[in-house]
Amino acid sequence: MTAATMQVSQQDFEKAQEQLKLLKKDPGNEVKLKLYALFKQATEGPCNSPKPGMLDFVKKAKWDAWKSLGNLPQDNAREKYTELVSGLVSAESSSQVTDAAPEEGRHDGYETIIVTTQNNITKITFNRPERKNALSHQMYREIMKALEEAAKDDSTITVITGNGEYYCSGNDLKNFADVQPSEVEKAAKDGAVLFKNFVAHFIDFPKPLIAVVNGPAIGISVTLLALFDIVYASDVATFHTPFSQLGQSPEGCSSYLFPKIMGAAKANEMLLFNKKLTAAEACTYGLVTEVFPSRTFQKEVWTRLKAYANLPKNSLAISKQLLRDVEKEKLHAINIRESEVLMERWLSDECLNAIANFFQSKSKL
């Protein structure tokens, strides 16, 4: 790295520190730990300070985050810090623009998602950025309603994406936390029916369905990708299915489609052993169609989507049905079985304890 480049990098680093102070929304503990670690690495180098005591939860979490960077060079840490802050600023600006000026063709009647139809494209945007777009029960129902409307409207293709830093962080575990002990069995049964119907909407959707994965994806938002026709991802996206970690089981037809797409060994790593994939890995294994640099992601992807939307829509729909009809009955059967098993897992002590431990660990940060 030349002296001039280092100077620019230092200037960007200092600018990022000022931008961070201007953020209005709390980025969350996970991001704040990353920022802390990168800042310490950039300014002091690798972590050589003594490890805090086990009961000093906050200091230990910070120490672990810093230590995890190993021998990452200081200039690289400055660059990563700057990129992370830039992403936060961009996400907040995008959110503010969305709130201030509703998009043309915006549909009324939605609170947790944004639905627009423009240029032959119906776009469904997960819109709970403060919760990393975690799926509440209301959000499940609104997405199903949006898919039903998109199936009947005049658009050619339907696109699903996320607002903010995350694509979707999966099932909102508050769906479990808010249930009274006497209502657990009923809640599990109702939840399984909701889940089954939700996945069925993706199996039956008649038009080309495209995912624009702008950031990390977790749980059901990952497994559903196998039911999309195209998946475009930013290079900052990750794909994580921590089912066994939470005492749960695969859904979204992933128990069948993941081994078929990526092979049994790689599918087992994800579905059994909680392996998180980078965007590049997910593309190599066939779950993602193509990966784009984050700085040009939106421009490149939407240029393509607008071109796709000008293709003859009936031809696209008929061709999709030829491809999907071969296995549609089997996919519905798999969905029913996965939902039944998932309900059993939700009622198990193993799952309830895992979720309780999850909330306990979060409360310590």
C-alpha cells in the first residue's frame, strides 16, 4: 500500500467515525461488537490485553470480538470498519427515503412489508429493519396476501428483498416468547398451520419469483430460496440455518431440495451442523444464482430485472409451470411432513430450553 493510499484510507476511517455518530438508529449489539473490534484493531493492532473474567459479560464479549480478528492488518481493519459504517449509513438513508416518499405504485394495507408494482415488476420488501426483518406472525400473513395479489396482477415477475442491513433474520423468536405456558400446545399447532400455508404459497406461486438478497439471511428465509426461480445476492450476504442449535428442524422443503441442489454432504453441513455460508459459497453450491459487489449490487440487479420484466409474461408463467409441475405434489407432501415435525420440535423440552438459552445469552450483551 502506498503512502497516498494509506492517507486516503486514514481519512476515510476518520470520516466513518464521524458518520457513525450521526446514525439515528441503534445498529444492534452484534454490529456494535464488530465496530468495536475493528476500531481497536485499526488503532491498536491485534488484541494483547488480558482476557476479562467470565462474569464480566460485556467486557468479555468485546474482548472475544477483538480477539477473533487475529492478526488482521490495521489498514485492512480500517477498510472493513469504513465499509461497515458506509453500509449502515446507506441502509438508514434508504429507510428514511422509503418513509419520507412512498414509492410509485405502492399498495395499501401492509404494515410489516412494502409492496409496489411498477415496470411490470411486483416488489415485496421485508420492512422491519429494526428487527433485522425477522418474520412475525403478522408478517407471514401479509407476505401470503402479497403473493396472492401478485399472482393475479398484471406484473410479469415478482421480486422479494429486504429493507436495511439484513435480508431477513428468520423466524422472530418473540413469536415463542410471548406465548403463555397454558397456550403452548395451541400456539405450536397454529404456528405449524401458518408455516405450512406460508411455504405452500411459494410452492404454488405461478410467476417467476426472484430473491434479491441484500444482506444476511437466516432460517426460513434461507430454506425458501430453493423455491425461488433466481437468487441474486450481494457479496455481503450470508446464509445460515441454525436449526439444531435451536432444537428445531428443517422446513421450506429444504430437507428435500437442499441435498438435491448442493449434494448431501454440503446440505448436511448446513441443515444438521449449522454451517453458515458466504455468498460465494452459496453460489458455488447452487443455492445462489449469481453474486454481485455490494457497491453495485442494486444497480446491476435491477437493470437485469427490468429487462426480464419486458419478456412475454404468459410465456414465462407457462414455462415456469412446466418446470414446477413435475414436483409440485411432492413438494406439498414434504411441506406437510416438515410442518408436522416442526410442531413436535416446538413442543419438545429440547427446543424450549434452547430458545430460553438464546434469550438468556442475548440479555447478557
